Amino acid sequence: MRAIPNLLGTTLAASLLLAPAAQAAEATRIPDAVVETATQLRETALASDLGYRITESLTTEIGPRLPGSEADARAVQWAKAKFEALGYDKVWLEPVTFPKWERRSESARVTGRYAQPLSVTALGGSPGGTVEAEVVRFPDLAALEAAPAGSLDGRIAFIDYKMERARDGSGYGPGSRVRSRGPSAAIRAGAIGYLMRSAGTDSHRNPHTGITRFDEGLEPIPSAALSVPDADQLARLLALGQPVTVRLALDCGWDGEATSHNVIGEITGSSKPDEVVLIGGHLDSWDLGTGAIDDGAGVGLTMAAGKLIGDLDRAPARTIRVVAFANEEQGLWGGKAYAEKYADEVRKHQIAAESDFGAGRIYAISTGAPDYAQGAVKRIAQVLAPLGIEYAGDRGGPGPDISPFAAGGLAWARLAQDGTDYFDLHHTPDDTFDKIDPAALAQNVAAYAVFAYLAASAEGDFGSGTKADADGDADGK
Amino acid sequence: MRAIPNLLGTTLAASLLLAPAAQAAEATRIPDAVVETATQLRETALASDLGYRITESLTTEIGPRLPGSEADARAVQWAKAKFEALGYDKVWLEPVTFPKWERRSESARVTGRYAQPLSVTALGGSPGGTVEAEVVRFPDLAALEAAPAGSLDGRIAFIDYKMERARDGSGYGPGSRVRSRGPSAAIRAGAIGYLMRSAGTDSHRNPHTGITRFDEGLEPIPSAALSVPDADQLARLLALGQPVTVRLALDCGWDGEATSHNVIGEITGSSKPDEVVLIGGHLDSWDLGTGAIDDGAGVGLTMAAGKLIGDLDRAPARTIRVVAFANEEQGLWGGKAYAEKYADEVRKHQIAAESDFGAGRIYAISTGAPDYAQGAVKRIAQVLAPLGIEYAGDRGGPGPDISPFAAGGLAWARLAQDGTDYFDLHHTPDDTFDKIDPAALAQNVAAYAVFAYLAASAEGDFGSGTKADADGDADGK
């Protein structure tokens, strides 16, 4: 948990010398008067299928939404129209420009005595190209990183690391590092191609894609993920003790720049309309599935939460801002653009929470808020408790698209979803609408609605801007 | 259950006039002396991973085995070598010739305002071709069959029938009829393309292939199965009320004839070597998966059962014949060739059982044997009981490859596997080795070993040839 910040020594803090001292002394609190409304809002949300229907609409009518694609542009128009149809007070687009990556075709097969096809998908960011070479297996990233330069000359490196299943997704750290760092390690050892066991916990012939990167100065090589059963198969073939050759053929790559948009809808606050509570998800998806759990659900449930707050007789004090972020998948482009655009307005953001971990039930709430605001968080947690949600201090961190802004001092909350099954589906063709449980999604809508409504009604702040001020005026430049 | 047969009036029966009368009066029985050996055999098989390892070898080293493909030919050589390595007394090949069907590429996408890809696979037997047209949905086969001629002119028919999950696979009858009869019904109504919800019970983006046929006089049209989530998606799109167009592009079709082989291994009987108990599975598979549950497991577990019988100090009275049948998937070609070749030897076949319903645990044994042999079947069931297997009278019928011969009078047994999950995997890319539970497979090996050993040791018969004799000498021509 973060200590009460020292606000002295910064320009902004200096100009507010007396006020912050009072803030630090006075705890942030949730007025009793709004708790009853929040409780009713919770029950209304639980009984509503609005979040489910919005997610259905996005994933059905648009389908996959690779950043910069025609479908991505349709998704932006869909989001704008949906915000408007839901009666949001303000709706607008903010451009986000990024390099465009395209997948055209991909295939792999064992050649020679064990000839057979393998199910693969190119890693996002991989160049195209066709290589056919002997495969060398490594049990994990460290083993490949230890391979001497030249030891894989003319070979294909294969990391066979099995990602662990966990409710909080903690297996994804080591799993995704195999994807982000493996290709560069392979190149350093001389490999001409890279294969990895998917960073996934399922047992289906659906490989998991995801962005990779190549270190400066290295010549990128075709890099792909095998489905889990195909990684098993390749490992069994290699265990037979004979050389195994694979032909990997990828047609994909970077192709100029594209511009998409963060799509934003607001429910205007009743007394402090210039201050905002931000919730949202990301609008883009990988191309293999229809981006239902990643992150159609995040968009749908936060749009629904905002709409249900907008339906109240009286809006909360602050504005509810719902953001459908552009191009999260290939490098948090929407989140970075937002942080840059609003760098001077960190204090106007009361707190922010992004939903980007599937559509499972929420089991905990945590924040990076200072001690003086934890009482208010606990009060929110009390209203969330009937949903099976417990107070969890400062566990975890901000969602991906708010993390660039959180690094600049934005207060964040985490409504932790049960991700036990998330990596069965994540970044695969199987990320489709049928995987979403409507009751679990309604529970998410209820939690986000209650959280956003109460945070927007709080007396006092959750620490936005205070840490950055103390750390050196990051939001004042 | 079959009545005690009337054996008079046929050439063969006439020559055995006294013997059959004695048989009919005397019940077939299992000698007490062999039950102890069978019990030991059961425990040995339960503790062995031999069936699992044989299945691993086939599905790993060969992979998919589409009839007539290069891999199918490799599989034949694999089976011959495996029988020999296991120490079978006799091993040989019998040619099987059939039309060859090939899959080269396949894709589908929604075009127009909802543009997005769909996951499809061509039905076996489909012609190639590309069609783009409006889709018309039918809830089931009957609805399409009721469509008037011309009502689908220039359209694509889509049957959205949901197959039911059942332990005994009973949902597959109506499910597979949508595949076998749907295309012809679509053509009659004027359709230029055919789509169906996969005959499957899963929720993955892996469509289920399988053979279809076109009625005489109809011009075949491109015909494919959507994965279950894609069928859901297409149904949701159609429910929006706007026309939905799909482009279906298949490159596949019939291409001349091919010859593969039934591969046969025998453990020679100790006192009646000319009489055989037949067990087996089919060696071919569809091309999408590696044919693990369909039917690598059937081949592996029956090969292992025969080998474990061969390891006994003394072989049973009759010969154990294990058959790895060719091209079951596209029309029981191996089973038909076998029935034709051995048409004169039906009586030499004591009884036959094929394993072709996955790798789940066996829960029941049934036979088409006459009343005088049911006591012996019940005795076998007693030895199987500790495996969780119960006597089930004459429920069910023969496995697919023995059904042509059974129609000619062959006695059959059914060792019924739990198929609750079978149609999650059947004919999909997901039919891979990792789906097999080694303990369940060992239970299958134990059951087949006990069944085959005891049937081969029985005093008296299980009715082979008697029904055909009575029905008109089908095996005497």
C-alpha cells in the first residue's frame, strides 16, 4: 500500500499548500446518502442483460477487429453509435496512430519420415517467410537464452514451456515472456525460425497468438506458436531420437501506419462535471477469434455500467467516462495516446478501472489509493460484498490501457476477475461469444456500476496526481 | 435377442445335421479352467500401458491417415511392423480398393456489412468450387427436405441442427443424417451450396468433417460443416433480419482410385487354429486430427489385447485375429472387403468385436448371440464385472467394419464405451493423442483381452452362420 504522499516541493502542490494538508488529514469518504442508490443500482444491474447484449452486438456484427483493419474501423463506428443509442451525454473519437500488422496466411508441417501438418499461428509482429529446418527443443526461455551464439545456425528453435493455470493469471508472466523474448534469443543463437508452445492452458488445436518484439539490431525471423496438442506432438516426435524437420510458412508482416480511435462516452456529473471516473475496455482484438472475452466483454460491461448510472434519477457528482481503447493488443497504443492527451489532467481523473481479463466473476477489489482513501474503498467493497467481492488492499495493478497513465500518477482500481479459464481462450480462434456466461457478465456490470457510481460520489480523492507530484511533477510538465 | 436358429434346408447345415441339433440343445459354455487365466489376464492388462503406447506410436509417427494418402500407406507399413514386433504368429495384408477423395484447401467468410471469416471444413465427398450467395437457415433436416423445388435457387442452405450429447452416442443418428442427407435435399430445393452446424457436442472452432453422399442424378454442390461457435454466429447474424451472404471456397474432390490394405495379425489357437475370434479397429482416419480416438485407440487396444493373449503360457483353443481395417471413414471399404473375402468362412469366425467409439471406459457387453450362447456371454460378463462392465443382452449392434459381415451371419459382440465426450472430438482437428486417458485405455485392453480369450476358449459357438443359413445361405454362395 502506498504511503501518504509528501506533497511539498512541487509547483502544483505548493499552490495548494493548505488544501493538501487538509486532504491528508481528512479521509476520503463515501456519503451515506449514495449507498442506498448504489445498492439499488447493483440489483438493477444484476437483473439486466444489457452488458451481455452489447457484447453480443459487437462480437456478432463486427467479429474480429485487428487494429487498423476494415473491421476495426467498423468497430469504431459501432462503438460511437452504441454510446449514442444508449443515451450517453457526450460521445467522441480520439485518433490513435500505430504501425499496422497483417496476417495473410500461415501453415506448418513436419516433413520427411513423420510428415504431417501442425497447427500454428504467427506471432503478432512476426515477419513473413518460409523456412524448413531441423527443430531443436528447449524446455524454457532460460535454456534458449543460454544457447551459445551460432549453436542454432540454420535450425528452428522450439520452446516447449507449459504455462500454469491460475485464478489471477499469474502463469501468464512467464508464459508471455516466452513469446516476447523467445524470438530474439533464437536469433542470437543463430536460428532461422522460432516456434513456441502456445502461452495457453487449453488442450485444443487452436494456437494462441499475441504480440512479440525483436531486439534492436536483430534481423527478425518467422515466429509462430503451436497449439498445445501440436507442441505435445512435436515434443513426442523429437523424443523418438531422430532429427525432425519442420517447414514453417508465414505470410504476414508490418505494412505502414494506420489510424484508429479511442471511442469515448460520458455521463455528465451533476456537481463536479469536470472530474471523471474512468472505466473501459479495449475495442480491438486479435483476428483469430471474435474478441469476446478479450475484450468485447470489457467494452460491453463498462458501456452497460455507464448506461445504468445514466438511467438514475440523479447523476453522481462526477462524470462517468467510458473509454473503448484502440489497439491494446499490439502495444497499448490507445492507452498511451490517452495518457499523452490528458497528461495535464491527471488530477481531474478521480480513479480509473479497466476490464481486460475476460468475463469471469469478479472476486476482489483493490486500488493503488493512499491510506487516507482506503476507508472509502472499504465502504465500496461493502456494497460489492453481496456480489462475492472482497476488499484486497493494493493487490495487483492497473489494467493495461490505464497503466501508462497510472505510471503518470493516475489512481487505479482493479476489479479482479476469475481468470482460471481465461488462458484456455485468450488470443485463440475460440475467443467467441458463446464462451460468456450471462450471469457472470451481469455480476461484472453490477460491480463496475457500483464502483464507478460510488467513486464518482466520493468526498475527497483516491490519490490521482499526488504520487506523480511527489515523484517529480510528472503530470505538470 | 435372436431365436434358436433353424439350421435345416441349407447345404452346410445338412452336412452337419446331427451336430447342429446337438449344439442347439447344449448351451455354449466357458470352461471353468480358463476363467482363472482370464482373471489374471485382466489384471495384467490393467497394469499395462501397451495399448496406450501403441496408440501413441501410430498417432505420433504417422499422424492423420486419410484413406489413399501417403500417410495411409505409411500406416499400413507401421501396422505390419507393429504386429511383427509384438510377436504375432502370422501377419499379412489384404488389398482394399476404393475411390480416393482429397482435401486441399477450404475457407468461408461472411461478406458485406458483417464481413468476417467462418471456420468450416468440407464434408468428405464434397466437390470443390466457390460460391457466394445469401444464406437461408433451416432448424433441421426435415425443414430443408420440405423446402419446395426452386425455393433456394441461387442460395446457400444452412441446417442449424444441434446434436444431443449421450453416453451411447444416440444423438449421432439424427446428427449425422444432416450430413449424409442434407446436401441432396439442398440441391433438390435449388441451392448452390450447403452449410451445416457440425454434428458435434463441443464449443470449439474446430468443425467436424465426415462423409456425405449425393443422390443419383443430382449435381453435387460444395458442402461444408461450420464449427459449433460459427454456426451460433451465423444464426445470430441471420436473426438480425438483414440478408447475410457467405462466400464458401472449397478445393477438394474425388480423384481416381486408391488401394490400401486391411492389416491382420494372428495369435494361433492351440487346438482349433482354423477358428478365429476377431477383434480390431480401423487404421484410417480423417485428416483434420491424428485419429487418436477415431480410431487409433481401437487399433492400439485390440493389438495390445492380442499381444497379451499371445504372452500367455498356453494360447486359447481358437486363433485370435486382430484386424486393422482400411478406409472405414468413407464407406466401410475395409469391412466390406473382409466380408466379401471371407464370405465362405463365416462359421470359422466364432465371434467378432470392433472398437470404434473412442477411448472411454467400457460399461456394458452385449451380443447378437442366440439364447443357447447367452449363458457363456453372462459368464464372460462376470469376469468383466470388476472392470465396471455389465451384461446388456442384445443391446446395440456390431461395430461398423464388422457390420457387413454381421449382415452375412457373423456373430458380433459389443463392448460399449462411454461416448459422452466422443462427439466433442470426433472428426475434428482435436482428435489427438492427448485426449486419451491411459487408465481408461488399459481398462479397454483388459476387457478386449478377457472377451477374446474366453470366447476363443468357449465350448460351443455364438451363432455365427446359423442366422445366415436359416435366412437363405448367405455364407454358402
